[in-house]
Amino acid sequence: MSALQAAFLSQAESCEALDSPFMGRLLRLLAEHWPEDTALAAKCATFEGDISPKGHSLPLRIAGGLHALVLKSEDTGLSSVYPPNKSDDADLLNAVLTALRTHDAFLTDWITHAPQTNEVRRSSVLIATAHLLADRFNLPIKLSELGASAGLNLMFDHFHLDVGDGYGPQSKVALAPDWTGPLPPKADVTISNRRGVDLNPLNSADTEDALRLQSYLWADQEERLHRTQAAIALNTAELDQDDAISWLERRLSTPKTGELHMVYSTVAWQYFPADRQNHGTTLMEAAGAQATEAAPLAWLSYEADDITHGAALILRLWPGNHTIPLGRADFHGRWVEWHAPAKLP
């Protein structure tokens, strides 16, 4: 079995576990019938690095390109076998193989860019963490998101978390994860500054960028599409195109008394090269050593680890250099297992 076949099958399992049977079918068919005689296949064969779902996610890139063709109405045959339409495996395979050859150049270019999921439901964890931090420090919060894509999750204070009595304003972006564990404290969350970075930031107000953003949503999960469209309508976050760690160094260089700095990533850190991850950790720890009660620093990681059950939620907090496990959450934010302490140290 080739590395790409293994990646397709691994991604198929993940998609099925995340309630997308269509993506499971599509990726399994690609694993079994991958056309080696295309420019896309040649590019995939020479792709450097980890192509699996925990690395560069080539299967998601390919599937995202196919979905983009459907959303753009550029391949009627492919559209006819995509949800909400019904199709058997034979018809789906035939349409996909035809599309791979017909749109070979488009798809070969498409996979040069990392997936841009920007899953809005991950904001449930951001909202909960912000309330936890605001309860502890009672300070305005400066947000820095690494791998922000279109910046939709920088707007989490405009979303409503529908757990307990609810958190945040009433909003067209309502998040209702299956929540287990204690509820975070309620506090006044004030965002004083919000900014994100991405190697390829998307402008959600731009038609082509909005297409790319929506293409990575799975075709049989229409509610994700509607939620993302509602978040796009609210989005005013500012983004920079840059290496995340170089950008972070500049953001950390100007701590402000009377402001908490919350740095975070949601399923993005894995895409950074190991040397940049190491340098980023060094930068955060150095900045943390200078943090004070009047200018604290928080680093939230919502990232995959060696456990297959969702993503780990880890908060590092300074002053004090505390590492605080907050629990685990589904990669798409469908559920949250919250194990955070009632009060932060």
C-alpha cells in the first residue's frame, strides 16, 4: 500500500468518525482507484513531508479541490453525484475520475495550499477559556491566533455558547456542543485587540477566498456550511500574511500593562515545521518569564496529540509557568469534555 493510499484510508476513518459518510466513501474510492496518470498524482508522489491527516493532509486538499468544483458549478457530472444528490459508488467513482482528469491543472495547483477549515464550532472552547481567564484576571484580552485562516474564530465573543445558561450575546452563530464536565465561570469578556496570522490568510469578503473556505466543509454536512456563512457575515478580524512564529515574536514584544495576552491555535500548530514549533515554544516561555499579574500571558493549544479521542486542550499560563489541562474536544467542536479547574492559579 502506498503512503497516499494509507493517508486516504486514514482520513476516511476520521471523516466517518466525524459524521461524514460521504467523505468516507469518496476517500475510500480514491484509495482504491487513484489515477496514477495525472499531473496531480505526480505531484502527490513527490510531495515532501508527512502527507497524512496529522501532517499536510493531502487527502483533504484533494477532496477540498473537488468540492470547490461543485461549489463553483464547474463540473455538472461531479455536482450530480455530490450531496444532496444520491449516487451509488460506481457513479460517484466515474464522475470523480472524470473530474480528476478534466480539471487536472486546477487540482494540481489547488493542493499547494494547506487546508483552510476554520471550523467555527471550535470557538466553544475559546469562549470557555476566555471566561476562565477573565474570571481570574478581570482584564481586557488581546487575542493572537496562529494559523487563523479567515479569522472567523477571532470573532468568538460575537458568538453564543448554548451550554448552561449560555455565554456571550445572542447570535446567528450559536454553538451547542455536547458538553460534559463543569461549566466555566461567567465573567465579563472584553476583547481589546484581535489579530491573526496565516501563511495564506483568506479574506472572507472575497468571493474566491470564501469559496476556498467553504470547500473544506464536507458536502454532506450542510449545517456547517450555514454556520460558516453566518460567521463570515460577522467577520471583521484583521489578518496578516506571514510566518506564524516570526509574527508571534513581534506580537509578544509589546506587552501592555492592564491587558491579558491570549495566544492560541486550533488544529493549526501541526502544520508548522518542527523547528518553528520549537522556536515558538521558546518565544512563549521567554515572554512568559517576563509576564506579571498586570500583564499576564496565556497560551491555549487545541491540537491533536497521540490520543485518537479528539484534540487535547492545554493552557499554559504566566506568571507562574502553569500548565493546565482543560480537557478534550472534538476536532469539529461537536463535543467538549471540560476538566478545567473552577479557578485558575
